[in-house]
Amino acid sequence: MKSFRVIILVLFGFQINCFAQNPLSKGEHFAKINGLKLHYVISGKGPLCIFPTPGWGPNLDAYKNSMPDLEKTFTVVWLDTRASGLSEGSDKPEDYQTDDFIEDMEQLRIHLKQDKVWIAGHSMGGWQVLNYGIKYSKNLKGIIAIAAFAGMDQVAQKEYVKAIKKRSSEPYYAAGAKMLLGQDTTKRSLNEEMGYIMPFYFHDQANLPKFMAVENVQLSQKAWDMTSKGGLGSEQILDLLPKITVPTLVLVGDDDFICDQVSHASRIHKAIKNSQLSVIKNAGHFIWIEQPEAFFGEINNWMKKQKL
């Protein structure tokens, strides 16, 4: 009986060891990255593409469960960034700088034993992948920047305010605009605040319920607090974008109020020599929710041009 137990324990240990040595198997994974246990999920078929969450709170299910068509083009490594989803996070705001997120992606690439990868990200996830490209272009095959944030300056601030005020006749405007413009300083949780401002992210309010129906979307209050205090996204990177040398697809909705075409997407495109700008009509910040055929069509057509 004792020997049987030993055999079982040995086999169990062997199975665990095999799992640990196969970081690319489909399904859920945890990896020790820069001192934190980070959570990622692998799904899909095609070239490997790392897709980080935005960093300020949403979990990977917000993306994995809303854009399954991306898995028809890529084997996607959906990453819960530090303190988001099931990933651990430091209790120090200084550990939530842009460079911390970049280095998490770099160490994940190494963990996955990949010489070069594709990367894609949305909003502040787009900010992350652009910054990764600035520093580690040599480790990339290409970048897909979806409604990417490019930094806040006077041009971006002007477009931001203009886009908010464009919605002044909408029923959700009064309460949400005050929060977005810093005129309402009432302390609220992240979940409470998002309830007021989510309508601004959509061109057509009929599409908001589609996003709200996405399964298991969670927001991390800790990630929100830490990135706010740590200053994620506070840098100016437009002058650094020419360092990105790999093919880059820049996608933006023509009615995106927070990462608009004029101050973000067009300037990203202009700065990256080997880039394509695709403006999707009648779409806000969540392009793939509002215009899925156009969104995935642009990605698929662009990927065909890369002659994989």
C-alpha cells in the first residue's frame, strides 16, 4: 500500500512538472513574472500573439469573451496584467509604471520561449504594446494597436473635451461628463464610476448591452488605485514611436471619444513608418463590439499582407 502511494505521488509530481514545462498548452496558466504570479490563458490557432489587459482594472475575460474571432487568426496569449483578474499585484504604486508592464510582457515572452511574437492591445493595452515596441522592436513580428492611447497633451485634451461635449444632448451626458471632466470629485468605486461613463464609449447606445452581456467581466479596484497613483500613461511617447520598426496596424473608431483619430491614432500612424491606419465608421472605443465584421476584416486583410 505504501509503495502504491509512492507511485501515485511520483506520477502526480511528474504531471505537475510536465505542465510547468509546457507554458504554451491551451488553457489557463500561472507564471512567476518579475516576482508576481501572473495569470494568462492561451486559446486559438495561428501565430502567437500576446494580448495584455489595459492595466487599470479589466480582466482578460472582458476581451477573450468578447472577441473570439481573434482566435481564428492568432494563438492568443490573453494576459491579466498585474493586479487585474487573477494576477497578483504589488502594494506599491511605484510598481505600476509603464516600464513595469513592458517588462512583464518581455518576461512572459521569455517564459513562453519565443524569439519573436505578435502583440495586440486595446486602449491602455494599446499604450502598453506601443511602448513595448519602442523598447523591444527586435523581439516582435508585428503590433496591432486597437483604439490605442498615445499620451495626453494639449492636442489630445482638446479633442477629448470636444468629443465629450459632442454628446451634450444625450441623457447620460450630465452626470457622466462631470466625472470625465473632473468637475465631480465625489469618491466612488471603479464599478460605480463606470456605470455613469460607459455610454460615452459607444457610438450607438444599442450596442452597450452587447458589451454588458459579455461573461465574467471584472474590474480590479486595486489596479485602478495603483495605476492612478503610479502614473501609468503619463509619459509622452510620440517622439519615440519611430523606434518601432515592425509592421503595425492602427485601428480606431471614428466616434471614439477617449482615444480619438486626430490626437491618438493618426499621430501614431504618422510616427511609425511601417504602419497602416484603419478608421472604422460608426464605432466608438469598443470597435469590435459595434462593427465586428469591419474590425476583424481589417485585421485579417492586414495579416494577409504580412505574407505569413
